[in-house]
Amino acid sequence: MASTRLAVVGGGDRARHHVHQVYTVRDREYPFSAEDQWSIVGEAAYKKHAPDPPSWTQGISDLDPEVTAVFDPDKAARKRLGQLCVDKGDDPTLYDSFRALVDDGSFDAVIVASPNFAHLEQATALLERGIDTFCEKPIGLTLAEHDLLIEADDRSDGLFFVGFNLRSHPVYTKISELIDDGTIGKLGMITSHNVRVPFPPGFRYSDGRSGGTLLEKNCHDFDLYNWYTGADPVRVAAIGGQRVLSKETDTIDHATTIVEYENGVKATLELSLFSPFTQGRHRSYFVRGDDGIIRTPEEAGTLDLFNRTTASRIQTRPNAAAGEANHGGADYRQMIRFLRCLQGNAIRPASPNDAKKAAAIAIAAQESIKHGPFYRIDDEYNVKPE
């Protein structure tokens, strides 16, 4: 099978993370680490004797991605990313013009990892040409921009893959499975605490360029909330502001958000961007049902499950695969998933309509902080004050 040729738009931190995952996938024969002999033995045994081998036994050597093109308007950034590719054995063409990259077309798919304000124009241009496109979140800065991308996706023959990497995270996918299996009974409440150091300097400190802190940072969490509840958000309220990071920025650095769903589930999110920390993880979840609670503890790759008379710890992965330092393995698994989608062997985990639904909560919360108190979300995921 021929290798999958990828172009990368953007030369910053997220672009480098994605390129790192491209080469992690290419360098591996199996999805887990080389020390995991069960993958090697299991792949051979299941392939020979099982009509439907489990996914963890299946190799990934057939994916074979390569980076053939890089664009960033900043010369130093594109040279750094290009050199990373050269160090891994590729020789990508470096472009100082997005249009030139698109016109050349020496690729099978494009990873859009540019700043948020560029996503609409770049993703639309690619989809209009029927080009398979991975786009980092948020896909747009406003709900109107999300509508334009939903329409572009509907018209396009290309795949539009939204970069909600937590949908590929072993912990958060396991939570979804436990909810769907009825392990904690009827879902009632979700709580997330997101405490971390500030964003690195750059576009994220401008609402006009990032879309706002809750859209930039927490559209991930709101997407998980939507996924877990299986329902539409209908009502949002939030408080927040600038506590520490208030110089030359109009973005908030803390917030508490409440979301009400049409099925009665309530979800809250607490965010702090000014809290240097030493704990092992900065995002923690508590998912409560009428027959149990799921909690994400400090130990990576685990969940705590509490029912009325029992408590247990669940391991969500057999070991740490190469590259799993990036978002707990989410980026690595997401790259495998994207490449499988390009082959036609997987279904994208989230649609641009899912992206708008998550964005609606973030934007409603940001409006609530500014103008208060409650905002409504209609059935097309548009926002208005109550």
C-alpha cells in the first residue's frame, strides 16, 4: 500500500505535536510499545484464528504516513518544522504561501494546525477542492463561522476531521463506555476541574484571534459533556474574569460554567489559568449517576468507580505507548484514527455540527460572563440571552 502523503499548515506547537505523532505511527508496527509482547503474539494468533480480531491486536504498519509539504508564513517556524521532518527521513516542500501549497497539491490530506483565526479560511479552501482535511479545534471563532464550515463540509467530497483529541483519549473514551453500559445508572451530573499554568504568549490572549478562553481551551470539555449526555445543551450561565492575567489581554483567566441539558443532566466546569501546579494532571472529572460515580484520580490512565457497596480502580490502557506524553495518548490515538479514516476504515469521531454544539456552550458562557445571567441554546445551536 502506498504511503499517505500529508501536508501541514502551521509551524507552531500544535503542528509539531501532530508531526511527532505522524512519525510515532510510522515508526511502529503495533499501536502499543515494543515491550508489549501481548500485542505481537496476539496479532499473529488472532489474525490466524479469530474471524473478527480485536482492535488492540491489529498492527499499524500499513498506515505509513509521510509529510510532503509544510506551510507557515513565518520563515523560522516552517524551517523548524521542515527540519523535524528531514530528521525523520522526509523531504517536504516548504511554502511561504497557503495558496501555493493548495495549488501544488502534492499530498493526500492536510493537517490544519494554524492559529484559530485562520481555520475558517483555510479549511473552507481545502474542502471546496474536495481535499481531506484535519482541522484543529475550534474550527471557527463564532457560531456563524461554524455554520459556514458545516455547509462547506456538506458540499465537499473530502473528509472533514475535527481535532477533538479527547474523544480518542483512553480515559475519556472509557468514561463514555461506562456511561453507555449503565455502570453508574442514570447520568445526573458531570463536573470538571481544569487547573493549569497560563497559555504560552501569542494569539490566545486576544478574544478576536482565539475566540475566547472558554472556546479555545474548553470546547474539548463541552464536547465531552455533549457526548456523555447524548443530549442537547439548552441553558448556560457562567461567572469569571481576569484575576491575574490582565495586562495587554482581553481574555479571561478563570471561570465557572453551568450547563443544563434537555434531558435534565447538569454539568459544571471550573477553569483556572493562573495556578502553577505540581499535581500530575490538570484536568479532573467527576461523573455522577444514580447508581455510581466515576472519578479520574491523579494516576494517569486510570479511573475510580464507586457503586453503592463497591469501589474499584480501572486501568484504561495496558501500558504507555510511544508518544503518549501528548495529552495522555490522545494525540497518538487520534492520528491513528485520522489515518484510518483516510483509508475508509474508520468513522470520524466528531462532526462540524458537534463542533458547533460545543462552541455554543463556550460562547454562551463567555456572553454570560460579560452580560449575565443565563443564555439559551436553540435546536440549531445558536445562542441568545434568556
